[in-house]
Amino acid sequence: MTLLPNDESSHNFNMNSSASSLEKSLIEGIAPRGPDYQAKTSHSFQTRTAASSNVAPIPDSFETEEITQVASISLSVPSWNLNLYASVLHMRGKELTPQPYTVQGKSSKQGNGCKYSFCWNGECYSHDPINGRDMYDVAKEEETVSDTALVMALLTDALEREEDGGDINVHKGVLRKCDAVAQVLRHVYGEYSFILHSCPNDTDKDRGCVYFGRDPFGRRSLLMTNTNAVNDDGTLEPLDSFVLSSVGLNMETTGCHQLEEIPAGRVYCLDLNTGNLSFIHIRTNERISKMDERLSQIVMKQFVQEPDLPQHLVEAAERLHFYLDQAVRRRVINAPVPNGEDDQASVAVLFSGGVDSVVLAALCHDHVPSNQPIDLINVAFASKATSSKQIKDPYSLSPDRQAALLSFQEMQMRWPDRKWRFIAVNVDYDEVLKMEKLICSLIAPLTSTMDFNIGTAFWFASRGRGVEVQSVDDSGIQGSIHLRFAGQRSSKSSNEGNDVVASQISKCSTQGCKRKPQHGCSFSACKFCCSCYQRPINQYLGGKANVCQIHNCEKGSKKKNTGGGMVKQSKTQDQQPQKPKTVYASNARVVIVGIGADEQMAGYGRHRKTYNRGGYDALREELRMEKQRIWTRNLGRDDRCISYHGKESRFPFLDDDVVAYLNSLDVTQLCDMTKPEGLGDKMILRLVAENIGVSHCSGLVKRAIQFGSRIAKCSDVDRFGSSRKASGSAKHGTSIPK
């Protein structure tokens, strides 16, 4: 959306050059996000008089949720243009719903009806009963409906109720409507951002308002003109234009202020009568009581009760499995199947092989039609500076690639009737440099090296273009296994205060096995199960891999150093014909992403350090801060990078019910930091993984995507000369001063 002075009345804004440049940049920026339909609506209005640049105060008698005023737009120019731009990715309903979605409201008692223009970016998975309308849940519907029309109907109902109230004070009436919008969105559950223009038929009395905002977790991107400019006396500097956009724009050529991320969980109100910009919080509902009522009527899957696990932890994991299963169902049911070739997947999972992505992929299996494949997309990076010439496949050194292949094979064995399509996205760093300018524009206004690395990983992964791996045996991976399992100490860190002792792991990691593991085993397994784990690894390595030194009893084998580890040299290995690699690009529009698990269940390494420093009390406070700032650290950036390819990211771990349930648990029900990495962190989720039949991933130690995919390694060597000299907080493209 753009709000700009009309070129005929503005003396400091060149409409023919700057405004057209802004429009071009905005249209080109949002077009890839919605390739199915693009449109624009325009509205011009005249100011009543030359308005003062001072901010109009909020009426003292205004009784509603707290309204906060943040900025003002100077309406001293008499003529203005308000333009709405939309690009649509058709995901719901049989027919595409054009946007901006325009409806004519009913006339009020004063005879002054409104026209509403709505831009909706997201998903309404469910809503509570509102204003006489029944509860809605997409998981219970046989056919999907357009959620754009669904949410618009809820909002117009609420706004027209306020219109019928007949408030004489126009400014006060606008603020009441802002509160009404926030009250509706309080009962809408899903990932979204939106813009709603309310334009009265009689603009002489009321020039209307623009409402906009993001969901309480900020799962969809929305940027606005920076409102932090102040005058010398400390008062807000009035803006001479205003821009809203789902993507970052090059504002230097437009004469407008730079864009900033809109804080999550707010409904903003831009009053076109006064120029005031205010917001009200979307108060989240207390959902636990309603959730408990549903659980009392449902028979949940009973998990295996382990003798060394407390009953309350097992029960917590059972409930998490239920809520997470429902969250996945809402996000994959009736997902659109791409047109074109047969055997297309409707759902793709960004698949690192860790417990987060494996659990989500396994739950997808229960709700995606059995005749459809599920794409498992794994990304890995390599560069000449970070690869050994002796390694034929440098991407095999990626820890995420190795973990993903191990989990991929387990899923093939666990659910052989499902076609799991593993797509190995191999990215040479030279290609990253070619896309660097584009990726920097997508992560903006973020600028750090860490943001660039993570954004790059998501951009290439969601593009989904790579090599299809039919089975682990033909993956062609060489080199050592760069995986860390529970109880295995890092070569870079001693984990002070958490030395692993044999008594901490009292049973084999294989579900159902009663034998005791050998202390120091890479898999925390007994000798028999360890050999079972190593056998498939040896097959795709093409020889004997020294994965577990404790149980690797074979002696006398001729070894050859491959640069990444020790692999048995096969006499016929180089003579065997190589199978042709199948290049494949995933067209699935629904992309399942595991963001949110680590922040809520203490999955990061810094959480263990916090526990070591201050115990569970310090960890509780750390997790509380994590949840509050997740929208600033991840979601807007990741949404912009993924949606560039005409795909939609969906976050089951950030489902409203899942978040509410995890918030209701004490930290001791989420993790057990007395146990080693890969076992105690996210313990509740690891129990879910074991009980749904994916146990290999349940013992893997967490690696962030920038490290697991090795993009940080490539980028750090390129920018700083080595990983040790790198700083994730440094501005991308700048080196640390020597």
C-alpha cells in the first residue's frame, strides 16, 4: 500500500519519477509471492482543510483497550492518493478470490455505508464463534473455502456494528473500529498479515481509515515506513508519505523513509481524517480450558511408559503429540496439488534430519493422501575454499545431509508404502554470490551475516531444485559422519559440568531394546543395535566407516584417508558404473518448517549454558524472552525468503494450540538438562519421536541451519578468511577490523 501526495498538489515529491519508481519496485517485489493474480485499486481524497502537523490527541472519554499513538502523517497537502497492490497465491477454495478483495458494506443508520478493500496474506485455520457466526475449523471441513472472504465477513460484521452505533466524534469512531478489528482477530487462529481500507461513501464527513497488522507470532511479513523520526524538541516528525509492503523495497530512489518490521500482535489504525497512526494489541485468548474440554472427549495415543521416566513427562508428551498432530493436519489437509506432470507432491518439508523436521514429516504421513509423495528437501553448501579435492561429493560433509539421509532411510523402512521423495539441494557458493543482492533485499531490514546465512539457506531450500535421491545406497556420499549423538562430546566444546557418565544412559537408544548401551557409543546403543545403525551407513559410504570407535571391532582393514575421515578402500569402487542422477524441482506450494521447537522447548546450546549458569529459574526466564522476540529474529525474514518462490511456509510448532499448551507446562516438563545434549534438551519432543517410530533422530544433537547446511562455513571463509574470525552479528559484506 502507498499513501502519497497527489503530484499536482505536492511541492516536495516528484510523482512522475519517485512515485513511479516506488510503484514499480513494489509491484516487482510482491509479484513472485503471488504468481496467480495481480491487481491494484486506487482511491483519491481531499483533505477538509490544510491540517496542522501536530498529532491529534486521543479522546479522553475513549473506553476500550489501551490505544498507543506512534506517529502522524502531515495532511497539509490538500490532495492524496491511496493505492492498494496485491498478488495472489491461490491456496484455498475452488476458485481464486481476487485481491484487493472489495465488498460494499450495508448503509448505517446515518445512511453512510462503507466500501471495504482487503489484502489478506495468510491462513485462517479456525476461528471461535463470533457475532453469531459458528465456529470454523479447516481440519473438519470436506472442502476448503476462501479464507480471504471468510475473514472479511467477520471484519465487516464487526465494523458495521460500530457503524450502527452512530458515534458523532469521527476520530473516536475510528478508534472504536480499530478495537473491533482487534477483537475479531483475537478469535482468528493462523498465520497472517493484512491491510484493510475502510472508505465511507460520504467522504465529506469521514475520509476513512486503513487498518493493518500481523498475527501475534508474526508468522507473515509486513513492513511499514519507519516511524522513529523525531524533531529537535523530541516530538514525532510528521511523515509526508506512508508505505506498507510484504517485501523490502529500495527506498533510496523514491524519496520515502526506509521500511521497518511491524511488531507482531498489533492492529494499527491510520486515520485518514487526522493523519494519526495508532495501534492496539491483539489480546491472545486463554485457550487451555477449551483445549482441556476437547481432550476429555478424545482417546489419545498411549505412549510406552519407560521405567526411568516420570509419568508426568510421558503424559505431557502424549498431549503434545495430539496438539502437534492436529496442527499438521490443519496445514496439509486439502493442500493444492500442482498442475502438470503426474506424481507431484502437494506438501514439502524442509528436512534437516533432526527431531523437529522428522516428527513433522512423520505426522504429515498421517494426513497427506497416501497416493501423493511427500517431498523432503535438504540443502547443503560447498565452496572450493572449504572442500578437499579428495572428496568427490563435498556436499556429503554437511551434518544436515548426513542426518537427513539417515532419517530418510528410517522413514522408508517405517512407512514403505509412502513415496518419500528426498531432494538433495546442492549449492555451490558461487551461485550464492550470484543471488546475494536478491537475498539481501529479501532479508532487509535485517543486515547481519547470520541473517544472510539463514536467509540464504531458506531461499535455496524452498526453491526445491536439486538431485532426487532414490535410496541411501545410491546417494554417493563419501567421507566421515559429522553427526553428534546423545552422550557424544563435541570436538570444540567440553560441555563443562555435563560430563557424560554411563549411569546417565541406562538403556539402549533403540525402542524396545532392553540391553545396556556401551559407554561412549556414538548411537548410545548396545553392540548389536550399534552394528544395525552402522550397516546402512557403511552401504552408502561404500566401505567401512569409523562411526563408532567403541564398537568398531574389525581390525586389519586397509584404510584410506579421504580428507574427511577413514573409509575402507574398495578395489572395485571406482570401476562400478555410476547411476544417473535425477534432477528434480519440487512444486509443492505448502512448505512445512520446524521453526519454533527450539525456542519453546530449550533446544539451543545457549539454553544449556543458561541452565549451567542459573538452573531452571534462569532457563524459564530465557525461554520467556525467546518467545517474545521470535518474530524479530526469524519469521518475517524467513517468510520473505520462502514466499519468493510462490510457496507458503507453515509452522506447526507455532500453532496457537501448540504454543498455548507448551506455555502451560513447566520447563521441567519440556526438558531435562541433567541429561546430555541430544537427550535432555527438547526431551518432550524426543519422546514423541520415539513413540511414533522415528528413533534415529531422537538422539541427534541440535545444529542450527546455518551450521548444519555449512552455509556459515562457506560464507565465513569468504568474508572473514576463516570461521574463527567470523562474527554473526557483523553487517553482511563487511570484515572485522584487524
